Amino acid sequence: ANSVDGIFATGYPLSDGEILTPGSLSLPASFTTREPEQAGLALASQTLTITCANISGNGCDGVESTTPGVQSVNSSMCMGCAGPVSVAVLGVGHGNASRFGSTCLEAVHGVEVTCSPDGIPHVNGNMSTGVWNATGTCQADKGMGQGSCGCDVSNGDVTIPLGPWNLTAGSDRRCECAANGTVYPPAVWYNVSFTTADSFYNATVSNETCSVGNCTCDASGVSTDALGYCGCACELTAYYCSPSNCTCGDGSPKPLDGTPTGDAECNCGCVPVQETVEENHCECHRESCSDCHCDKVCTAGCAPDPCGFTNDTHGKVFTSTGGNNCTVQASCAGGFFGGRSFTALNSPVKANLKKDGVDLEQGYLTGHTANLASGSVAFPAVTVKRTASETKGYTLFYGVTNSTGSQVLLSVETPVFKVAANYFKVHQAASVGNTFLTAPEYLVGAQQTASLGAYNITLFEQDGATAITLVDSADGFTASLILLTATDGGHTVRYNTAGADVGRVSDGLEAHQAGVVTEKLQMEDGGHMGFELSVKGTFGVAFQIGIHLNSTLTVDKTRDAILQAKMTDDSGTVHLSPFSISPNSTVVHFGADDQVYSPDIYPKVVHQSAHMWESDVPGEGSGLPGSLVVHFVDSEGNDIKSA
């Protein structure tokens, strides 16, 4: 069928004895999916079958509906045609067609005039409406044309001989014109090139009794005085070159020879120069005869009795009109409403996506449109795009698009399947490209807390580049975070996505969503998981944060993300490494009453003498009366204590 209406035979006028049975769009017997499917990864190929509506008694003049009917008779009919019936009229009518409207007769002008079956005149076997006579001459001696004036036998158009191709006025005469009119640029010429020789040092003397031969200069300009009293020195000397020091070929302004000559110190050379036709304003033209004319001698015409047809009110039965050899031919090229599979459906079939029963149409699909081929529609790569869910199910259904853009003949829905996100990216809230911490070091602020900045988690498809946007808190995606620190007091710490972590889990990491501390981050509408990070009651030189997305496709650590600091080492190389948390300041305490060390308050140095006979008394010396205690404090001056 050639129209979507043909599926239902909408608008088809039923004649007496014709009975309509509607068509159908059928899903395959089985619909298989992966569990779960991945956003951005094509589903398994699906093939649908479309069946025509059935109208009893279909065919053209008794020809069965399996083969479009064609008949050449004085009357022809087609029943049950899915779409308009094509009609062709053959014949030119009766009478001697060559005698109607023609002045080119054999007896007058000695030519033969005939008419084709469809009434087109021919003169001496050539399709033509007359005979023409050419007049005029060509000025061959002036290059105006070569040959004689002529006339086209079919319509009498003047045939003008053309002259040779020549350069137009204003063109550089070094350009050339080819036999086909192509313009060639001037030949390559050569321009001089040169380089100045390296600078060197010359020796000089200040003692007139010496000669420069008593002095030498090395490559860096350091002099050597052979006699020791000549006052040797070195002067920098350079050799300068100009175009006048070099020549190419014969030395003309644009030499064709690229052989360089000139001063050896200048390293003379020759550079080829290729000019373009545009630079030299080169064009080719050809002149033609100006006095060729064609005068019509006679007119050849055909005026047959025209053929036509009439049809019944439903446009199914056609009868020829006109001369006694006119025939009418009715055919149904698109096929018939015969209840069989479609073989020539012009309208596309589209897949539609539903998420949790909500129709998303094709907005989150690719590969969703296909055309009929051999009675079925194949969807080899329907792909769910930019949406995923851990809790909600998806279904597909199909429909045929009619001439108004609406979908008709909707199929049933497929079984429910899940679509999961394949990747996720943790990045700064200000920029999706910054997949690292906002700073390499943080200070402990008020209430023993170091603020690490605002971040976002974005879900991605199977390609790792296309963001998933149709997802919200009801889709069940959550994320967990872990803070690792070193165990040796140094920088040895690594959140290991391939095995056990190197380091120890540190308490104090807090994630804030909407101002509330949470152990699991929740997805927000629009496909984002925004949060702020802080660490409370701890500090150190090496930390890493590991993020795990709780999803059916991220059950192990291999897809986890790691938040680190962006660093630049001494060589200028940028890399990611653990970040540090530093106390706001350090305070020294001393004495039994825990006084704070300051410029005005400090411990007194004491002197003690040893009694050698008292074994429990240390030797004589000076020292502090007690130990010093260092306190690490936050911005409010309070000790940082482990959370």
C-alpha cells in the first residue's frame, strides 16, 4: 500500500459487494532484553509485521491482488486499490495526422512529414516542427569563428561556429589558453634568497710595537696575548648580505632558471615562485560569428483527434474516449487491500518509549524510525538515551505515522525492562570539567571543621560522554563516600578501585544535601546529585575521597570515582594527588597551670648543681622546669579533637 490510510482503508468508498476487514501491526513473538539495559547501548534487534486491511473482490479487471493489474482496453477497472488508481490513455485518434496543421508537404518543399503515435511531427525522420534555412557568413580570417552558420533541425535555433580561445585584454601575456578554454598560469620563476654568515671575532692590539699576529681570539671572544704586553682585545665582526649579493639564472627580474650565483658568504639560493591566474588577471575568451540567422521555410504539425477517458463516481472504472484506436489503461501500483503483508508502505513506523507508564514518545530514543522492507519493519538499533532508573520500568510500543504526523495502528507494549546508568562523574559544582577538588589544601575553620567546597555527581550513558538528564530522586540512585588517610604519617594513601585500599578509613567526613548531613547522597531532579563536603575533627598531609554509586551496574569498585587535588610539580607537570588538611594555627603551652607561650609569658631557665654522691640527681646544667606542649587549634582557638 502507498498510504497509511490503506492500513484501515480510511476514506475508501465501498462499492456493492466489497467488504472491509482492518489491518494490524504485530510485535515479534518474543521480546528479549538484557537485565538491565544500559542507557546509550542499542537494544536487541526487533522485527514487526504490518498487515493490510482486506477488501473482498480486489484486483484490476479480474487480475488477482498478488500482482497489480494492467489492462489496455476501451474500459478498465481496479477494485480494492490501496491509494489512487493510475490511468494512462494510448492512441492518437483517427485520420491522416500529417495533413493537419502542416505546410511542409512533399509536393511543395520536397520533405517528408510524419506523425508519431502520440501526435508529434517529424520532418525527414527527425522530430521537428518545421524546416529552417541558415544565412550569414563567418569571418574566419579574423578569428571570429570556424565553419558555417547552421540551424537546429528540431526547433530552428541558430548554430553559431566559435573561434579559438585567446587571452582577454589586460591578461598577463605569460598566461596561456588551452584548446578547451582552460587558462594556465605563467611558468614558475625564481627569486633570490640568502642568509648572512655567522659573526666572528677579530684580534686588535693597543701597543704599537706589537702586531695583531701576536694576539688570538677564541670563538667566545676571549683574547690570548702571546707576548704579554701587546694589550690584546677582540672585536665582534659580522658579515651583512642583501638581495644585491645574489643572482638567479640570467639575473632578469623574473628568471626561469633557478641556478644561484653570488657571494659565498651569503649562502645564495633560488626560491621558486608560482603565480596564479587570479594574481595576473588572466582569462580566456573566444569570439563567434555575429551575423548568423535562421529563417523558417515551412511549418510541420500534427492535429490528431485527442484521446481521453471518463470514470465512475468512485474512481474505480474508467472508459476511453476519442478516436477509434484510443485505449485506457488502469493500474494499481501500490498494491491492494488484500489482507497480506505490506510491501510498499511509504509512511515511517516509529518506536515510542514509556517510563513508568508515562509516554516519552521519541524524545529519549535514537534509531526509533524505520521503513517497511519485504513486508516487515526492522528496528536493529533502538537505543534509550539520557534516561535511567533503578526503580522504574520502561516499555516500548510502535505506531505508523500518517500524513498529518499522528501515529495510528499502535501496537501493544513490550514487556517491562530496566535501564541503568553506565558511568558517573564527580565534579565541582561550578564546572563539569573540573573532576578534582577545589584546592590542594584546606584549613580547619570554626567548630573544628574544614570545608572542602561544593560538588555534583552526574550520570552518563555507555559512551561516558552523554549526560543522563531524565532522572530524579524517585529513580533510586544514591552515592556513598569514604575518607582515606595515610597510616605512616606520610603520603602513602590510595583509594584502590582494583582491590584493597592503601591507608585507613578516617572519621569526620560529612556530606551535606539541602543543608542536612547525610550518609547517602540522593539524586535530584534533572539528573544531578549536588552536595557540599566537609571534614570535622581531623587534619593531616594526605587524604583521598572515594565515591561509590549504588547502582545495578556499579556493584564493585571498578567504576568508583576518586576525589583528589590538582597539583603542579617543579617541572610544571599537572597531576592529581592526595590533598591535605592543616590546623588553623599551633599554640605552645607550658607549666603546671598550662600557660600559653607568648612574647610576654614564657618559662624561666633554671640552674642546678649535681651532688656526685647522690645517684638520683642529674649532672650540673641549665634547662626548663617542665615540658612544652604543642596544641593544634581551629579558627576559634579550640583544640582539634578527633570526631
